[in-house]
Amino acid sequence: MVFSSLLFLFWFIPIFFAVYYIVPARLRNTVLFLGSIVFYAWGEPAYLILIFISILVNYLAGLGLAHRDEETAPSVREKTIFILALLFDFGMLFVFKYTGFFVRNINAAFSASIPDPDLGLPLGISFYTFQIASYVIDLYRGKIKAEKNILTLGTYLVMFPQLIAGPIVVYSKVSDQLHKRNITLSAISDGIMTFIVGLSSKVLVANTMGLVWKDLESIGYEHISMPLAWLGVAAFTLQIYFDFNGYSLMAIGLGKMLGFDIPRNFDNPYISKSLTEFWRRWHMTLSGWFRDYVYIPLGGNRKGKARTYVNLFIVWFLTGFWHGADWNFILWGLFFFVFLSMEKSFLAPFLEKHPVIARIYALVFIGLSWMIFAITDLSALGVYMSRLVNITSIGSADVIYYLRNYVVVMVLGCIFSTPVAKPLYEKIKKGPAGILLHLLPLFICVCFLADASYNPFLYFRF
């Protein structure tokens, strides 16, 4: 089940929230857990068993680590429990997400014929693995207390607003709310408005820009002109932002309606003046997870320059590989490693002194990075990159059709990917006009969903 569907909007939300608000507060975790199971099972019931096993294994591991504290060195028993829990969590992720990748590459490298298991990728496994791993790691560090109620831990792991595609919520941030949360009319109202903004971002902007990118794939990259190739870069750059930020806003809005503070995941990333700044603003819960659970434990920048770059390499290799089991994702991660290393080494002072050049630089290379991300076939990627510099096709008229049909949405996407309109929105939404401001796009979204057949969520495949 996806948020941008009539089933979710007109069946799941009314029924679930009616029950959720009616039952006593002590039963709300039960309702949230069962509702989240229904939400997940609607799309992928076969993999529910993995979630149940994950809850049980990590609950038992938590009990085994219940007496950990920051001052005392871990015992052999605690180390063993910790290692086994992480081996299970990341082992499940490896088996389902990466087994086929390694089998295919071993077969290609050694002319072997190992059968490809062709395992389906369970929805949300990359996200909920990182969430439950953070719980075990923080327990081992003595940062949090073990959850004694298995239903509460299960509710944390499967909470439907962010189960499938984040934001990644670490246990320490919501542990108090899991046990006691206040639900107010103000929070519900704010949550509904936030959800509608996210839904509009996804349906009206991301889906429309996705049609441009889908068209270019159908035409064939070798047949597009240089202007159309750059238009495609712009279209996908807008699509992925409004797709993922839209989902995150819907998750945050639903969280408010449930009584949870789900962390912000984006902070106008396309206004960045460097790729380093971009990653402080893009998918902030993921970059925060890698910082807290990989980069800093490896030593961060505290062990000399050479070690810092090694740590950066490891983090960005893993970041790329986390996004997908294919070489283009590894290349995408290493692309950022190279540019972030250059910025850290010598480029940052120049960018700080020349903000206009810095913003152009950031936008161009962010857009190019999305091409590496979007095109999994490396030979096709090479073709697309060649079209971006094919000046012989600069006079082609193929771009005119797309400009004529999509320029309004592209301009609106550019505006709304900056904070320019936010002060006006904050002012209007609190007045009488705020109702119309949200009901009108909601109505348009429903019309689009009733008629549209193209409605992907890009981050569902991760």
C-alpha cells in the first residue's frame, strides 16, 4: 500500500485513525502495530515473517544487553549477543539485497554458473534494518535502556508512516513517545496539512517530472539532443526530490497525527553551495545514521588526514551500496567521495568566496550524480553522458515539445525546492485561506490518482 493511493486515502486512513483515536491510550500501540502490519501485508504479505523474526531476535538481544552502561566494559557474553544480533540484522539485508549481485559478478568474473537465487527485495528492508540496528548498537553503548515490552519494540520497528521508505528514526528519539504521547487537535491539524503538502509534492510535481524521464527512456538516450538531455537531468533532479521529500513529509504528517515527532529529512538541498552542504540537507536521517554509526566509530577526522579520507571512502562506498545492489550505485557513492574529498582538501575556500559559482557548481554536479543514480546500465549511462556534451545536436527542436508541456510544473518545482515560498505559506496556512490552500491541491491530487497509471515511489526499491 502506498500513501499516494485512493485505497490509502479513503479506506486505510479513515478506518485506522477512527479506531486509533477511539481506543484508550494504553491500547494505541496495539492498534498502531496491527494497523502497520495490515499496511505492510497489503503489498507484501510473504515477507511479514522477516519482520516478526527481526522483532523477536532484537527483543531477546535487548534483554541480553539490558544491564549495559557507558562506564563498564562489555562482558564476553554481551559482546557475543551484540555481534550475533548485528550479524542477523545485516545478514538478512545482505541475503535478500546483495546475494544476486555477488552471484552475477562471480559468474561473470570466473565464467562460473552459480544459480542466481533471484530473491525478491522485501519492502523497506534497508530502512528497518538500519532502525533496529541503531537500537542494538545504542544498547551496547549503554546510551539507552532495553525495551521490556515486545509490542512496544515491534511498534517502533513497523510504524507504518516510515516503515517502507523512512525517514530513518532511531529508537532513542522516539522511546519516550512510544510509552506516552499527547495527541492534540493542533498537532492533528498540522499533521493533515503537512501530509497534503507531501502528497501534492509527490502527485503533482514528482509524477509529472517522472513522465518526462520515462519518455526519454522510451525514446532511447542515443536519439535525444543535448538540450533535451539537460532537460532530462533537470526533470529527474526535481522528480527524485519531490518524490522522496513528498514521502517524508507525508510520513512526518502522519506521525504528528499519531502523536510522534518524526525527524525532518530534507532542508532545501538544492540551494546548497557545495556537495558537502548538499549532504547536510539531503536525506538527513541517513547521513546522520552513517555519521553516528560508521564514520565516528571509525575515527572520523580525529586520526589524521589519511585516515579521514579512508573513513570517507568507506562511508561513501557503503552509502552508494546501501541504495542498490548494482555498480552504478557504488559509482554514485564514490562520485560523492571524490567531490567531498576535493572540497575538504582544497575546494571549499574557493566556493565560500564565490557563492554564485558555488551554487551553479553544486546544481550541475548534483544533477550529474542523479544520472549515475538513475541509469543502472553503465553503457547506457555512457551514452547519456555523451549526449550532454553533443553540441552538434544543440539546434534540435525535440526539447520544444517538453518545454511547452512541462515548463509550468518545472518552474513551480524550482520555486518550491527553495525556501522562497515558505514564509508566505506559513502566513496563509494559519488563516481562513489555509483551508482552501490545502483542500484545492488535495482535490486535484485525488483527480490525478483516479486517472493516472504512473505513480511510482523511487525509494521503495531500496
